[in-house]
Amino acid sequence: MAAKAVPGATLRLRRRLALVIGIGDYENVSKLKSSQNDAKELSFLLQRIGFIIDQPQLDKKLAQMKHILVDFENSIQSNDIVLFYFAGHGTQWKDQNYLMLKDFSAVNTADSKAAAEFLKMNAINAHDILNALSARKPYAIIFLLDCCKNYSLKDLNLDKRALNGSDSKLVGLTGMHKTGSLIAFACAPVVSIIPINAQWSQNGVTVAGGHGRGDDTNQLNRPWGLFVDDDGTMFITDWYNERIIQWKMGDKNGQVVAGGHSQGNLLNQLYEPTDVLIDRQTDSLIICNKENRRVIRWPCRSGTTQGEILCDNIKCWGLVMDDQRYLYISDEEKHEVRRYRIGDKNGTVVVGGHGEGDKLNQLCGPSYIFVDRKQAVYVSDNWNHRVMKWNKGAKEGIVVAGGQGEGNALTQLSYPKGLFVDTWGTIYVVDAGNDRVMRWPKGAKEGTVLVGGNGKGQEANQLSAPMGLSLDRHGNLYVVDQQNHRVQQFSIKQTHCDA
């Protein structure tokens, strides 16, 4: 009689190799307090469960680490289980993740190509490491990046500034994929970890428009929605100009990338667009074409002259896509939010759907929306002067901001619009009727004024009927200042990483 296979027996026969790295005592950038200890503790635990591991590699310089990596790669045999761990500073450039060793330093150049080349030469490309490990054909790879997201490292937006530019930024890592590999980040890739006590400059800087109301490419006309790409490029729904305008950081003029052919319902026209996002998988814009009662997709490629209808018969206002590529759209007229698969014309009601009202299972004129990683939907419930959260599959929502009637007290909102929720569950919402942006910590009974709130006006510390809102991956705040026909950026005030 054949012996039964013992679960895990094959696994126990495989060699387990690990390389554990901890860099904290940086010579030229902010030091990290716990990277070395994290590496030591993990090494001890891995040894206890049978991993072959030398001492953790602590505070190594670039040249040393290159030799260590080659030796580790050469030690891997077919069918080994391999673990790689790095704790220290990391950043991304052009969708590549770079790991920074003890001697990493800034570079004195304003030339973006030279700065990019410096990064490639003075940091280690994590994708190259993963590819080299995979080339040895191990049974499985466990690839762990414990990279600080809140550190004082010079701006790596190399298209516009040098590595040692005057601004410090919060820079996240980009996602990584490799068949047969388990890849994990200490924090979700490309998600800014905003300090819970973060503060922002109270004076905004105009980064789009600001030259009065008009239709020239340096002007906006009552803009509404906003999407900020990873590189800081803005896509703005220029409401009364019936167009989407792309505005790169630092440019004095934008570029029309959709619409701009006057008001109408042809496929090359928009009619009071309210929101926009980028679908990277199809390299296209998805646009709420509100008064045409449809959502359209507009390819980003050069020469595109019209869009295609994704869904219609919807008085759409806000839209967002989750990490599974479901599209969520708010319907101002039906007082609901629907979730769509791309190509699905009908969608599924996930918020509201019980008519107009102020009960917990109702909405009243929903505007902008946000979806978190658990597919909970947050809604600016415009005419109810509140923000609602509906957990996935819920039959009713929870009031998470406002809900005390229209007003300007810290417990109240007035026609909430643009919306963002950070990893702590803190809500950032445009309080349009009060010309301010509010921050509402998770579970709080009242919010605080983040920016604005100094009366309606056009000074740097004022807003006038603000609409859309976005935070970039560095934590900077962007507000569509509708009646001032501009977009304002409020810079986050940096803190040093003390992880």
C-alpha cells in the first residue's frame, strides 16, 4: 500500500536562503532609527525556522552591496526558496524602484537626464534584483521591501527639478510583479503615508490657470474636477470651456486633450464635464460628461479626435476606479452610486438607490466620491451637507463628516464636493459653501480647517466656491478654485522619518 504524502514534507526538503539588509545610518540623507534592528530581528526569526542566512547586512555602501548581491545570487540553486528583505530608503523613477545604500547622496545638476543617470548609478534597482533572483530558477521568491515613505530626501520629480532641489517630498514605491514570487511592501505601493499630524502651507500656489476667466490655454473657465498623475501632471475638467486640459507642473500653459469643440453631444464634444481619471491599462481618460448624461473614454494617444461611450443615461458627477478596475460613478439625479465593470452598461447600485432623502440608506445629490482598498465607498452627499461611508455590501451608510445641517461650525459642512481619504481613514473634503477644505480624522465628531476659510476671495490664502480636490503621492494638496478659475497647490510641510 502506497504511503500517503505528508503535507509540507516536500517544502521541508527544499533549501531556504535569505538575504536580509538594513540601512539606517545614512551619510547624506535622513537617518532611520529602526532599520538595523528590524533586519536583526527578522534574521533571528528566519534562522529559527530553518533559513540559511549569514549575519544581516547592515549599513553597507553601494560597492559593498553589489558584491553581496552577486554572491547571494550565485548561491541560489534550482528549487530553493529564496527570501530577500530590504529596510531603508527607497524611491521610484519611471516605474522602477530604487533602493538607497548608506553612501547615497544628492547630485548638483539641474539637467533631468543627468540626474536620472545619477540615480541609476548610485542606487540599486529593485526590479533588477528580482529579475536576477528569478533567473536562478528558485522554487519561490519572497521579496520584501520595508522602505520609509516619510523621509527627507530631495525631490525625484526629475522631469522638472534636480535631485537636490529645494523641496523635499514623500515618495512611494511602484508595484512589482514576477511569476512565482510573493512581493510585499511595508506600505501599499504608490500610496502616500501622510503623517497623522501633517500640516500644509496656508498660502496656495497657482499651478494651473490664474489668468482670469477665458478659453486660452493659460486660462480656465469655472473648472470642476481634477486628477493628478504620479508625475504631478494635472488633468482638469474645464467646465465652461467644455474640455479636459492637461497641465504639467511648472508649465504656464495647458494642453487640450479632450473636447474643446464647443458645447454639444457629438463624440468629439463635451457638455459641462465634471470629473476625469486616467485608466493606465488602456492609456485613456475616463470622463464624466454630465449634461450629455454619459461617461466616455477618450484615448490619450496623439491624434485622437473623439471619445467612445462607456455608459449613458446617467447624470454623472464623480467617478473613481478601484485597484480591481471597477468603475464607480455617482448619479446626481438618481441619488446613488453604481459600480461598473468596464464594458458593463448597467452597473450595480452600491450606495443609495432608495430615492432622494436624508436617511442612512439614502443620498441627496451626490457629488464626488472616493473608494478605499477595501472597496468602501465615501460620498460627498451634497445637499445633505455630509460625507457618507458605505462599507462593501452594506445596506446603509455611516455619517463620517458633517450631517449636522448646513453651516460653518466645525461640526458642519455646506455643499461638500471634492473628497480624499488617506490610509489612516482621515477624510479631506472640500467644504464648497464655506470656501474651505476640511480634515476630519477617523471617528471624530468635528473637523478642522485645513486650508481656506478666510472668506471668499482670490488671495493666496483664500478660495472661492472650490470644487475638486486631489492629493499627489507626495502629500501635496490640490484644490480646484472654481470661481477664481485656477488650481491651487498647498504644499505639505515635511517631517523627518523616524521609523
